[in-house]
Amino acid sequence: MNIFFSEKIQSAMIVLLNILTVPVFILNLGGVVVSGIWLSILGEWLPILQGIGFMMVAWLVLGFALMPSLIFAIPAASLVEKGRKALGLLVGSFSVLYTNALITIWCIWILTLFMEQASQSSFIPMLIWSYGVALAPWLNMAQEEQYNEYSAFTAFTASIAYVVAMLMLVFGATGLAIVITFGSIMLISAILQTLLAFAEERQQGYPTFHYEQELFKEETKDESYLPESNSTQNYCAHCGAKIKKGGSFCSQCGKRTKT
């Protein structure tokens, strides 16, 4: 039941990522281009230069900012390798929480920075521009770690949280409400990642054990795996071929066997 549940969760996650790939890609790349052109027409050169600068160096700065997460990630991996999976995943969850908290702080800061510069005419393009600047480093990191579905899951969740924050801002939500909502979405993402990691570890354990168990059963069915003292198989003294019990002649060399 746990294996089936784990497979369902993982399948749902893959489907979710596939669904989100297209709109996130369009909004991130197309939105940056359109909003950048829009802002240039309005003469908003400062936020354009700021955004380009952030997109060029943010991945490096955020890479250093992510290093403290290794304080939890390295011992977590060591515990899992030693078979203490539950404790290892619990320790690893703090690494996930740190990463998601860093994403929340970064995105809220970028959103605040650009929206403070927005006027009535530049509100929409500035909002879309801030999305591209905030999410670009995280989406790039996820692209470089395509083997890591959890990295992609975090980036796409951050994209969803930012879109929700944008909509809340458009409809006049307070800054505190936006921060709480964004942080709550990222917290849910961290919890889901921890549960998925735990389910995946359990799923990886069951098939291996099951396979070895079945292999042992198959081997014990073959008489060649039984001790010689318990075997009823006779062998030809001349060529060494197997002879059925009670046989008088060897089917291989044709010579008479000893009885």
C-alpha cells in the first residue's frame, strides 16, 4: 500500500511539473522580454539595468547563500547511507526548509524593490519584470540539475507562489498578507518534498529486498545449490556426465556405470 501510494504521489508530481513547464517558461522568458521593452518605452531604465545586473550575478550570490544548507544536507546523506533513513530525512528537511526560506526572502525583496519604483503607468510591466528577475536564478539552477526532480519542484513552486503574490498585489492585498501567503506555499512545498523523499526511500528498499528474496527461492529450487550429501544425482566415472539414479549406461559416453 505504501509503495502504491508513493508511486501515485511521484506520478502526480511529474504530471504537475509537466503542466507547469509551459506557462512558467512562457512567463519567465516571454514576460521578461515584453516587460523589458515596455519599461524601455516608458523610459524606466534604472529598473531595467538593476534587473539585468541581478540576473547576471544573482546565481553566484544565491549559490553562496545556499551553502549553509550543507550543514544539514551532508549529515542527512550520511545517515541515509548508514540505514538510518527516518533520522536522515528529518535532518535533511532542515536543509529544504532553509532553501525555501531563502527563496521566500529573495523573492519578497525583489518584489518590494521593483514595486517601490513603479508608477501608475509602469505598475504592470514592473510587476512582470520583477517576476523574471526573482525567478531567473532559481529556474536556471533547476535547469542545471535536471536529474534532481526536487530542485525543479522547488523552482516551480516558487513560480506559483510569486504569481499568487502578484495577483494579491493587483487586488490590493497588504504586504504582510503577501509575505505570509508566499511563505506558506513554500512551507507546504518543503513538507511535500520531505514526504516524497521518505516515500521514495521506502520504495527503493522494498523492491530490492523482494528481488533478493525471490532470487533465493529460485536458487534453492535448483538441486545444484543443495549440499552434495543431500543430492540424489549420480555421475559417470569415465566422463563425469550426470546420470539418472538407477541408470546402467552413460548417455554421454555410452560406457557402463558402476552400480
